[in-house]
Amino acid sequence: QVRLVESGGGLVQPGGSLRLSCTAPGRAFSIYVMGWYRQAPGKQRELVAHITNGGNTNYAGSVKGRFTISKDVAKNTVYLQMNSLQPEDTAVYYCNTHPGAIMPWGQGTQVTVSS
């Protein structure tokens, strides 16, 4: 069974940066549109960015200009570079296909933005 593995989260001060990674051993991402999602406490999971198999990207308005999604096909890894982080970015971040999130959800990686 496919297992998505997210990593790279942590505690960062407002204005700081983090780079998240997502991989799925044994499953090639290149054929999918891949997205980064996040779920803050008490809120629904939301899509923050996605990247097509052709490399086109799209972002939620709340992160546009601050986050960058990318992928390394050779490493079968999708990244989310997050800059200018704000407390409202605090959430568990997940990757999955888009639309529809057809793979089982991974554990996610916690991002906490706090001074």
C-alpha cells in the first residue's frame, strides 16, 4: 500500500522559513498532480498549493507569494518551500494527489509558527 511520508516541519519564529518534503516509496509522483494540504486545529483540511505533472503550479491566496511548491522527479519527492511564515500558517501539513486525494493520508508534518 502507498505510504506518503512528509517531513521538514518544526517550530519557527514569525518571518522564518521551512522546507517540507513529501515522498512515497514505490510510487512515482510524476504521473499525478500533487498537492500540499494543511489542517489547523479546529479547522478543515485545505489545499495550499499544487503542481501538475507538467510543472505548472497554483496556490491558495493566503500563501501566494510566500510558498513555493516544486518537485524532483528523479527523487520522487515534492517540496513546499515556505517563507515569511506567520502564526496563521500553524498546522499539520500533508501531501496527496489533487483533486480527490486518492492516496491514503500520511502522518503529516507539524509546522508551528510562534515567537
